Amino acid sequence: MNDRAPRSRRGTLSRTAIALAWLAATAGVIAVLLIAASSAEAGIYKAAQCHPGLGAGHADLGFRRTSRGYRGKAACGTTGLEVEHTAERAGRGRDGAWVMRIPAGLEVLRAGLWVAGRAANGHVPELIASVPGRAPRRFGRATGRFHRARLDGHAGSIEARLRCVRTGGCGPGRDARLTVRRLVVRLLDAHAPRIDLGGPLAGGATQRGGSPLEAIVSDSGAGVRSVVVEVNGEPLATTGFRCRLERGIATRLRPCPARDTTTLTARTAADPFRQGPNTLRACALDFTRRARANHACEARRIRVDNACPVSGERLHASLRTSLLRREGRLRLRGRLLDESGTGISGAEVCVATRVRLPNTTERVVATPTTAGGGRFSARLGRGPNRQVRVAYWPDAERVVERYASIRAKAHPRVRVRPRRALRNGQRARFRVRLPGPARAHRRLTLKVRSEGRWLPLRQGRTNRRGRWSAGYRFRSTTGSRTYRFAVFVPRQEGYPYMRGRSAVRRVRVVG
């Protein structure tokens, strides 16, 4: 072509490199944000024992003793938990104690309790915190009238004990006493729960009507508080488990079930389900004060078909299908066979298509009835990349399916104005329209044919309606020449077409 040369390829490559680098950096940031959003944080909550104001008993505290002279009493509604000594002697280091052992998966971060105690005849009241692998440590003051004692720091168990500290042993300690009540601990649950999905809805087969989903949940920490199920990002159901709570405070160290099962029956014909593929996500949530803490999720891709008819001919059948393309027209042909390979005639078969885009609904395009030999056919219109599904439902619970894919090239429509021949120095306007769907902001290139090659002239993106326009002024044409132009569309993420080009448009220029 003798007209002005196209724009520099070096400049185009430079701008492309910058754009790719920016996209890569943006994608990295987005990935980090998504990972952070999906990662569970440790759960923190409060639990109370022997707390009459909350109706909490002492189910997670047990009395132990290393000498028969020590005795424990429990009256959480009045005095609290007591340790006393009778008339028998006790050797040095012997004790009796109320012990709170923290269940596996939990750890005490902080604790507070009310305590009163009195030492006598070598028997001394003490508050002890222990961490596995470390020496026990005392905290707070255990003697005197009722007062509040506080533990700051991690602990795996807490003891309120009366112990003999005299070297030669201790005699009767009738006046020695230790009483505790209103024990409140701040617990850390660093373990996420587990969820396993079962039932027909999660089994992988195409579903219709009501379909059961089973969620088996377990947790080694606070237990599982609830299961939340969503479909296509919309809430479907929430199941709460029985947790021992009072005013938001747990009355057991593990307030919720450590293991449980819940079953729901989903109505796949109702929202938020849609015909075709669906994304189901079920999450098990810990008991915690933080909304994002300690959760585990499982996702399943579920295909729903409530649009295809139930034929009711044969239970055992198979399908054979093929796609034929002739002169731009696409037709699906197939056969429905019984278990012996004989064609089944008079049965209703369903042909459905779905555009290869996220969150798109499948559409039934034909329901042919099989003819002699079980043969059937259906015409498929032009369009974007699609998945084709052929289904035969012998009853409402079983389906026989075959899948095929349609690959389509992008063929934009191009109009050139003016239509008449141009003179050198005049401008040609190219108006381009991309086929839908998802045609907004798509890349394309206007090219001209020169010396057996297609050379780029203009590049751009479509607007929200899938349209783009460009102009070109002819400056160096001598004589009379006819130029050939075409618009090329590359393959693009999210655009359901293969790379393609428009029909060639000719422009005659007189110099």
C-alpha cells in the first residue's frame, strides 16, 4: 500500500508490555486479597463456670485429691466450689483441688474468678495455672475474704487447691478452706472446623425437583455453631446447632457440638438455583465473637435440569450424538439405544445449550421425538461458544446425557462510509459492531491488505454496546486504487468467541 505507513509496531509493543505488566501486578494484588478474605482467623470467646448469674454449673471442673483428708463440695447456686480438710493427716505436697482442664483445641488466654481462702496448720490455699511442658505457676492471692483474682497469660488448665506445705506433713486442718466461684475464662480456638458434603445434591449427577444435601461437621475446639449454605452467591439455608450460651457467654468450655450432621432438601426449581450449572457452597462456622473467625467451606458444581421433559420410555438406554456443520449451518444428530443396541422410537429427547460464560443459564432449544431406529436431529442456530447437552430422562430420578462443544469465531459487522469512491485527502469511516454477549470493552484491530499481508492501522476497544468506530485519511494515493480492509478480533478472556475477523470491505480511492 502506497498510503501513509501504519503506526510503529515498536510503540504498540511497548504499550502492550506496559498494559500486561499492569494487569499482572493488579492480578497479584487481587489474589492476595482473595486469599486473605478466605483465610480463617483464630476464634476468641468467653466461657463461665460456677456462675449463678449466668446459670452456669461446674460441669467442666472436677475434684481430685492426693490425700483422703481433703474433701470437695459443690454448691454453685450459693457458696461455690469448696475445698476443706478433715481430721486426717496429710503428707507434704499432698492436696485436694478443683481442676478445670481445657479441652484439646482450646487454650486459656485470660481468666478471672472470685476466691476466698484461709490457711491453717500447714494447709495453704493456692491458685495454679499450668501449660503442658512447663512448670505450674501460681497466680493471684487465694487467702482472705471473697475477692477477684486474675490470670493473664496462656494456660492449659487451672486449679484451685488446698495443699500441705509443711516439711513434716500437716495435721488436721479444720479451719483451712478454699472457695471459688464465678470463674470466667477467655478462650482461644485456633482450629478451623471440618465439613463434608454428601447426599444426592452433592453427588455430581444432574438434579431436578427436591434433592437432599447432607453436611457432616466436626470441630476440635469450641464446636460447630451453624452451617450456612448458599447457591450462586445467594443464601439458601442456615442451620444452627444447640449451643450452651447465656447472654453471649458460653456456659461450657466447648459450648457447641463437636460433631453433628444436618440434612436439608433443596428445591432446585426455585431461586437461587438456575437451569444448568450452579455453584453450591456450604460453610461450617465455629462459635466465636468474630464473624470471620474459624470457618471451613466446601464447594460443589451442581447441574440442575427442570426444563427437559421426562420421557418415561426405557430405564436402560444410551445416547450417540454428533455435530454436523454445512454451509455455516449447524445440526445435531443422534440415536437413542436400549441395552441391546436397538433404537428406541417414540421417546422424547431434550437438546439444551449454554453459552460458555460464568453464571449463564442453560436454554432448551429442541425436544425432538425419536423416529425409526431411535434417530433424532435438531438444528442449532448461530451464536457464540456453547456447550450442548443432550438428555433423556426415563424417569424423574435418572438421566442419560451426552455433551458436545460448539466453537465459534468472532465475525464483527463493519460498515464503511461514505460508500462512494474517495479522492486522495478524504477520510473513510469504519463503524464496527461485535456480536454478543459480553461484547463491551473488547479489543479489536483495523487492518489493511498490502503486498500479501494484513497490516494494522488502528486499534481500540468497543463501548458498552459493543460498537467501535475509526477513521483513516488517504494522503499518498496516486491514480486509482482499491484498498481492502478487515477488522480482526483476538481471543479474549470472558468473550465467548474464538479469534476471527470481519468480511473484507473495499474502498476505492482516486488520486
